[in-house]
Amino acid sequence: MNDETINEMIIKCPVCGIEGVAKSIMKELEIPHFGQVMETTIQCPSCGFRHSDVIALEQNDPAKYVLEINKNTMSVRVVRSQSATVIIPEAGVKVEPGPKSEGYVTNVEGVLTRFEDAVIKALNLFEDEESQKNAKATLEYIRELKKGNETATLIILDPFGQSNVVSDSVETFDIPEEELRELKTGFAHIEDN
Ligand SMILES: [Zn+2]
């Protein structure tokens, strides 16, 4: 994967509003068998705000990608756009697009690390014993997956075809019309009447 920083600038932070501290980095990445993507990262050292997104420069059809997570697929390249839903059914974890969701380019191991971090955060929020127990079991399962001791399924659904899982072992499906309507896109829903 070649990557090239094409633009780096210091901007006003969109969260704390302090001028001249936040760094915005735009990178163009060439993903083999997928094409060009633009990755944007904003980091503010003052308030800790961090956001990243990826935009595929070539538009694809809506698609559902299904890959088995095992020790051989840990380094498979994953492009998750802000509009994609990411599910690991066996672990009972799912990330849906929302205003704060991030687009990123990573690999399967990186996706597992993001889920691991999310579960650790949830562990600190839950107070009841039942939720604590469930979160701990999920965490343990994700860690076993990372070590290659377990297998599971990674499902990525993207209504705008901006995401991809780049592997010979990935299965690609169309998203049925009804399922497409139910997918969250990350945009606020506006009633048209
Ligand atoms: Zn800030």
C-alpha cells in the first residue's frame, strides 16, 4: 500500500474552537484491488478531539462483505467508511454509522482492537453485575479471536459501496432492497412530508 500525504494544515479546532492547534492531515492511499481512497484525520492536542474518515474516490455499488475471522485473515485489509455497519455476530457486537462514527483503513486485527476498546469503555460505564459479566465474556472472546484461537464472521454492509474487505476469501453480496432501507446511513433522517 502506497500512501502519500497530500495536504497537512493547522486549523481551528471544530470542538474547542482554539485557533492554530488542531492538525488536519489528508492522505491518498492506493488500496490494491479496490482503488484510491482519501483518508482525513483531525487531531487537537488541546482538547483531545480526534476524528478520521475515508472516502473512496471511485464509487462502487452497495455491498455486503462476509469474511471468516481466523488466524490467516488477521492481516486482511479493511476499508470502513463512515456509512458502513460492522458486525461480528458470534461476539454479539455491532457498530452502526452515526454522526460520530469514523471511517478508517485498517486490517481485521485493527477492527478487533476497535471492538476491544469499545467493550472496555462499556465495562467502565456498566454498573450492574449482569452487564459486567456479559461485557467481560465478550472481551475475552474478542481477545481469543485476536490470538487466532477462535473463528467468527466479519460482516460489513455499506449502502454507498465505499467500504471493502480486500481478500480472495471474502464473499461479496448485494444488499437486498428491504435490508438497504433498514440500514442506518449516518445521516440525520429527515421526514419528507
Ligand atoms: Zn480542540
